[in-house]
Amino acid sequence: MFGDVRGTRTDKALQFLGIPYAKPPTGDLRWRSPESPAQWSPDIYNATTRPPGCPQKYCTKYLPDSGCPTETSEDCLYLNVWTPLEGTNTMKYPVMVFFHGGAFKWGYPSAEVYDGNNIVSHGEVVLVTVAYRIGLLGFLYTGDREDDCHGNYGIQDQRLALNWVRENIQNFGGDPGKVMAFGESAGAQSVFIHMLSPKSYGLFQSAAVQSAPFGIPYRTKLQALGVANAIYLLLGCFIGDVKCLRSKSVEEIDEAQEKSMLTLTSFKVINYFEPIGPIIDEDENPLQPMEALRKNKVRNIPTILGTLKDEGRMFIHGILNTSMPPLLYEAALGVFKPSHFFQINREYPLQEGVNDLRDTLGQLATDYLFTCSNRNVSRLRAKDNMETYRFVFEHAAEYPSASADHSFCEGHVCHAAELPYLFGNFIGRNVTEDEIRLSREMMTYWTNFAHTSNPNYGMRVPDIRWPTYEYQTSKKATMHFITPRDELIESYRDDFCDFWDTVEYEK
């Protein structure tokens, strides 16, 4: 511990906001591996206000307002802790460590949707939400020279936070030997990277991987240099002049990051969905996820793994704010995977009389990036007898979108729609009894999993026993989160997933 901290007592939990787990990654520490913070003892650190988010531009353009920070700073490596009201350093509550999503470019762990009061009081767990460097500041790779930007700094930040939990969480009533890492989208990808990395071995004992876009391959170092070269040019630096990059302000770097989204930085169109993020290297992230599973390089720990019904809709409608006529749709298929154009066109054909094919392309993106690649990961895990609990979330919230720009998600189950239910935070709206039940069931399964590595046993008994997913079986083993009642289903878009499994996700 680096010193005592002062938090606040709510009606449901003890709350500590903005505890520093690393030195500010500024000045000479920009684009460097994170370092533990300096001691502040004998002073008491005032952990009573939400810290700033990591630098990110145009967050509300892409994410609901409730998931974005109102203030940002390069000094952003903080974490939040919620512990039950009875929490003392003699308690042994299981610990849930959450990594937020946002395509490795946006997101804010102190957002209201991730507030821990409800899930902590419901399941008697300790919750930790973690900020990590995102965008170019977290993932820029320029080469392997000593002064280069080596990439994957955000992953290193997360690991330092997991180490902080191991060394300090007992002071908040948590059990450092019973840690569950969970995340959504980019946060889910992060959890999976830590399941693969030998450096993260032993830092958590169970995991939940929610809406990981396994269909998006990570860039190789060579491909990542394409991003770097675009950034050099956008910032007015000679290619290879890292000193020039380091001289730029956060605002200049953020603006170059936004402009780079419109620049060709990869010959794989699929990389557009995640233009900046982890790279494949020898140190932090050595293999693509499914390749790692095929080579038995992923830790065998109990894992919850699943997706949502309309994951791809937000990405397709967010990119295309006008209709997509048949010719543009077929052109998109041709660029996406030209070697499989005719097969894909047969599986997702033009529809007579439909002149806007965005919904069709959105379903294709949902299947390829999320549903089917996640089924593939589930099968690979099950084949090696890895304990996996698979889910599909299919409840469309009965309220207007949290952001006017996301009105296309109304009546649909867009990416991240499960998060208010999982954390029990319905910001600025009334909820139905069915939605309250759905939220309680999800919190029960997840917190039970933190307690016992099994969603069926813990503080509460859920309505339905959730079985493990098995390899190529007809057993009803996928949990279908839906109103009015959850159910177990036997298959989910299996015909389409059988097709995508023949295409190969990583090529």
C-alpha cells in the first residue's frame, strides 16, 4: 500500500474513487511502461471524487454519453474500489476487476453505468474498475529501438492494476486469491490477452469475456507501422522521428488519431472497426486468440463468454449515416473478403425491393465479428475441456437511446446493451419488473461466478441452472438472457456460424 485512502460511505457500499495505481504517464513516461506510484504516506489520499478519463476525442460521437468522461487528462491511471458496507481488512470477499470497452480508443471506468454500488451490495463482492491508456497514447507502435513507442502500453497498465489488486485489495476486504477479471468489447479482448500472457499468470482465477470481437485480427508489427507512418505524416514529423512525436501535445495527438481513421493503415478492411489497439509481439500478446487456443497457449480457467443479438448494428449504422443501395452493399462484400464474395453473397443475399442494405450488413458484421467467432472460441475451449459458460443477450431496452446519435439502436440489442443490467444502473429512466428481474439474474450469475467460479452457486440460487458449453453437442447449454424469462437454448445462428467457420476468421 502506498498510504491510507479516504473514501465515502453510501447507502449500499464503501466507495473509493480515483486511487492512483501508477505514476502519471506524462513527460518522459509518455509511451513508456507504467511504474508504480510514489508513496503518499503519511498523508491520506482523498479518494472521494471521480478522476478524469484518459485522453479521447469525440467519445460521445461513437459511444452513449453515459459511457464517456466529461474531463480528460494524460494523468489518468486510476482505479475505483467498491466494497460491502461491512468490508474490513479481515473479510475475504471475492474480487471482480472490470476493464471497460471502447475499441481501445474511448471509454471511462468511472462512468455512471459502471458504478459498483448495486452489484457489490447484491453479490457481496469487491468491485474494481480500471482506467488504462487508450488510443495512440496506449497502443502506438513505431519500432523496436530503445526510444521507439513499443505499443501495448494499455495492456501493461491493466497488468499493473491487477498486481495492485493482488498486493492491496485485502485492505478493502477483498481476497487476493479469488479474483475474477471481466470486460466488455475491448475490455473483453484485454481479459483474453491476459489469459494468454505468461506475465499475467496467477493474477486472476476466473474470467468473463463479453462481446469480444474475435473476428478482428490484431495487427502485426509490420501492419502497425502503417498506422505509425500515417501518424508521423499527420503530425508533420519525418517518418522515424519519434522525438518529434513526443514533442506533440495531447490535443495534436488526439486530432491525428481521429484523422487516421480515414487513412488507409491496413489492407484488411476489417481493421477499420478497430483502427488502433493491441499488436502481436513477442512480449505482451504473442498470438491471435484462436491460434493461441489451437496451440493450447491459453490458461484453462473457468470463463463466461458471450455476445448480444445486434452487436454489429452500431458499427455499420455509425459508419454509414445514409442508406446503402445494392451496388454499394455488393462493393462492400467484395472489399471485405474478395476470395469468398459469392459464398457470402449467397448467405446474405440482396432482398427484393430493399434499397437500404445496412441491416443486412449489420447482421453479417454481428455474425462474423461476434456471434460466430465467439462460438468458435467456445468450441475450441470445450474441445480442450476448458470450463465455459456461453450466453446470448437479447433484450431491447424499452426506452429511447441514451444518445440522439444512436437512435438506430432503439428497439435493437446494440453493442454494450447488457451493461446497465449487469451493473444494475439504469440512468435517468424507469424500468419494468421484467428488466429488474433480468438485472438481478445477471448480477447473481456474475457474482456467484466470482465467489465459486460457477454461476450457479454463491450468494444466491438463480432461477435456471446454467450448464457448461460442450463441444458439438445438442445439449441446451447457451444461456439466453431475454425478457420475460431467461431460457436455455440449443443453438443460435448455427447455420451461419458453420459457414463462417469455413471462411477462417484470422485471414
